[in-house]
Amino acid sequence: MKITTRTLVTAIAMATGMVATSAATAANAADSYPDKPIRVIVPFAPGGSTDIIARLVTQRMAQELGKPMVVENKGGAGGAIGAAEAARAKPDGYVLSIATVSTMAVNSACRPDDLPYDPLKDFQPVTNFANTANVVSVNPKFPAKDFAGFLEELKKNPGKYSYGSSGTCGVLHLMGESFKNSTGTDIVHVPYKGSGPAVADAVGGQIELIFDNLPSSMGQIQAGGLRPMAVAWPERLKSLPDVPTFKEAGFPQVNQPVWYGLLAPAGTPMEIVNKLRDAAVVALKDPKVIEVLEQQGSAPSGNTPEEFAKEIKEQYDWAKDVVQKSNIKLQ
């Protein structure tokens, strides 16, 4: 078939028109977004910190967006089931999901061969909703009153003491192993099915130490059932002014708070992503939202998609490094 100049020009004009039409359609979709309810997948069971923060912030976001944001809990496999479903969703902004350190970093480190999604490629970060401090605490009978004495006691007695976490290859287990790697100490890991039983045994003296999210331990800390040694947070907490951060104590590798953020599927138009992020920023400045977050032991974030993507990658690399150094394996 002979291609004439006229044919070539016509083809180029048609292709250009199609591209322009496609771009216009995408722009119109973004302008009218949202025009129906938005589904938000929480990859954990109802009632936990992830669920509470997701419902709190998205409810306020919905007021800004003018359409409901409907939270749907899809728990199981450390958050992998819900995250995988969200990764497969159409990238139109109507199916979103909540990101945690577990779903975006720990799962990939602990399940490199069978994780049904890629945390770095399958999602478009929107914003980090909130950060939450982690803490290492001891039973009040532990023979140390401060971090220096705590570290000295552990180093003098390798293998003598045990620490609890919320489960094998969970973020708190990785925190404990990061602590061991960074400090050169030898403490025995005791995995539990959640933080609740671990806290109970630490208070009861069955284990001497616990690595935990601060909200789970704060009640016992305030009641004197646990003594905090250090927190993972950028600076000393107002609620625990005498407790140093891990960075302040000389171990920045352990100074890893947890976070809860919003994701869209990869390929979602940035116009839609930015609309969602703008609504989240308004929500996270609401005094009522801030008050509830603080009650949960959390602080609002509301960073940019690029900043949140960087946070995810940093935690992803940290988790892989800890798992490799400690040779952690899921049974």
C-alpha cells in the first residue's frame, strides 16, 4: 500500500485529535470528581488504630469533597488481602485504601516471594494522615530506671531477658530486632497474637520488655504497670517528657514511628490525587480531628504525595534491611 503525503497528514491529524480528546475527557473527569461515593479499603479489622484513624479523617474529607467516603474493612494476612484488592482497582479515584507500615514495608520484607501486590509500583501515594509513636517499656521490677541503665543491664546479661511483640515479622518485631542489631544486645523474642496479650504479660512479669505502639501501652504506663525506656518519635513527647527518643539515645535506626496514610491505585490522574490530598489537609487541620488523633497517641501529617512516597520507600528499605540482618522468616 502506497502511503501518500495526504494520507500521512490525515493520520497524524486523527491521532492528534484522539490524544486531545482523551486528555479533555480525563480533564473533565477530574473536574467533576467525585460524582459518586468513594470506597476506602481498610486492610485490617474494625476497631484498631488503622480503622479509627481512617474513619475519622475520611469522614471529615467527605464534607470537603461533597460525596460520602465509605470505609470497608478487608482484614487478613497482615493487611495483604485488602491491599491486594485495592491495588487491582480501577485508577479513577473511587476505590482508595489505607497504607500502614505493615502493608507497605513489612509484608514485602517478610513475604518477598508470594505477596500479591508491589507496594512501590501498584499504588499512588496521596498523603500520610497521621504518625504514631512506638515505645519500648519494661516491667516495673526490671533493675533499671532509665535508658542508660536499661542498656547496661541488657549488655551484661545476654539472653537473660525476653521481649514481647504483636507477632512474628510484624512491625514491632522488626523494631525489637532493629534495637538488638543497633545496640549489640541479645534479648529473646516472644511473639503474641496482638499487642493486648503482650502488654498483659509484660505487666504480669512473664516477659520483661515489650515493643509496642504507644496507644496500646499508654494506659499501663500511666497506671505504673509499665516503665517506658525510650520512644520512637522525632522529639520528646509532651505526655512522656522524661523519656528520651531512640535518636536522642544514639540509635536513630530504631527511631521509626508508624503511620497511616491514603493510597490510590497506580495510574490515578494527579488532578484527582491532589483533590484528595487537599481535602485531607483541611480535615487534618480540624481541631476536632486533631483532638481525637492526639487521644489515639497520634499526630496529624498531611504531607504531599511525593513526601509520602519517600516515607514509604524509606520504611520499605528499613524493613528489608532488618529482616535480612536478623534472618527473620515467617513459619
